Amino acid sequence: MNLFPGLFHQLMVGQSAPLVQLFRQMAQAAKSDITVCLQGPSGVGKELVARAIHGVSARRLKPLVTVNCGAIPENLVESILFGHVKGAFTGATEDRMGKFHEANGGTLFLDEIGELTPAAQVRLLRVLQERVVERVGSTTSEKIDLRLICATHRDLQQMVKDHKFREDLFYRIHVLPLHLPTLQERRDDIPLLVNHFLEKFCALEKLPAKTLTPAALAALQNFSWPGNIRQLENAIHRAVVAVPQSVIDVGDIPLHKPLVNAPVVADWRLSSVEAAHLQRALQHTRQNISQAAKLLGISRATLYRKCKTYNLLETTP
């Protein structure tokens, strides 16, 4: 078991103190079937941590099933998670397994669990208490054996106080909470991450090796990175594709917020304000065009057109 931190190093890039501490906690989690709750803002790598824990656990030969609870249509949440029987509702033309059935024997990763509907929270609580699943429209319960890992960027304790999340469910999932450090908390890892992404995307795009100037690397280390590792990854990918030369400089890297201690220049043009607003919506929805459009109150086609106009579309590897 002491080898686990070393294995995590192979899966996750970095050697900063916060990351090493996270590796130790992940090793503890991997030793058992304890329910893990991953906490941290979008872009810190919650799914990667879940995959790493599953990958070294006793369940590693069984499925890891991932569900983004915030991306499921509200009227389909229970059907997708717990399955349904034929005739349970309009359109249910056949029996379907839910994600809990798919993960039986392995690990179920519920990302953004704070987005679950109240009805789904009630059903989930019963599953965790009794280890049985009842499909929508069925009166028969089915036993399941799985390990649950959940994640959220929300403050679940505050949601409980606000009566938006069940207190009894909170205590069921908050058994081993793990805090995932933001990129600001692990700035020492930025050079390692940059080199990793440069190698990754040069190989992916079949391009010669590229490097950063010292000034460009310093700019990256001083940047606030509100989108965390995902934002850094997308920024390097864009620079690798867009810059023809082998050396990438400061001006070649898309940084959407001012550098720490750098002078802020106000840009009051309507286009700049709109672009910044769209960017925030995309970051909030983790680059999901459909969710961002709904959040902004515009059509998906309109948002896509505006994103192309302002060059906001990011490729999420």
C-alpha cells in the first residue's frame, strides 16, 4: 500500500506539498470501500482523482462509471441513475439499466452531486442505506455492490443549511472528504504541468517539440487561473496549435484575466464586456455549450456563433 503515492505520481503531474498530501489521502481511500467526497472548484481534476483511486483499488478490474449529475435533464435523473421498466413513463419502450447497475462490482463516480433533484436525493439515500436499487416503475428491489465516489464544487454544508440538500444524505456521502488544491495552491507544479501538456499536444497534433520562453513561463506562474488545470491545459493546447514557431512567447498564450500585480486596463467596449460574460458562463458550465446557453437565456446556435466570433471555444481533451 505504501506504493500508492508513487502510482498516483504516474497518473497525476506534480510534486507540490498540497498534491503530495492529496496523494496520501487518496492512498488511504484506495485501501477500502469508504465513500469519498471530492471537494474543489471546477477544473481541479476531480474525475482524474476518482479514476486514480479506482485504478489502484481492489475494484480496479470492474467498471468505473462516471455521471455528471448537473448535465442530466431533470425529468430523466432518476431513470438514468436507477434505471426504469418498460411502460414506466412515456417513451419507456423497454427495460433499461441505470448507472448503479452498470457500476455493480466497481465504482460509481457522481460528479456535481449537489445538482441532484430532491426526489433523486431521496432515492440515492435509500440506495446508500440499504444497498438496493429499485428501477422507476418497478416494485422489485435489486441488490448492488459498488463503491461510491462523489464530487462537488458547491458548499454542501451551506446547502444543507439552506434546505437545498438533505442533511441525512450529506452525512452518508461526506464520510471521507478530500480537498483538491486549486492551481493557485500548487503553483510550484505549473512548470511540470506545462511541460507535460506541451509534450502531450505536440504529439497529439503531430508537431515538432515546442518550448516556452522564460517570460512566458513566468507569466503562467503569476496568472490567477480561475479555471484551474483545465484552463491551463486548454491554453497550452491552443498555443501549440496556433503558434507556428518552436518557441512560444507571452503574447502567444491566451490569458483572459490580468496577471497578479499587473496593471489592469479597463476596456469598456461592449464586445469586450460581452466576451468576458460569455467566458464566465462557459467556465461555470465547464465548457458545456448547451448548459451555458440555457444559463444566458439564448439559443445554443447563438452562443456558438458568438463564441466563434470572440474565439472562446476551447477544446476539452
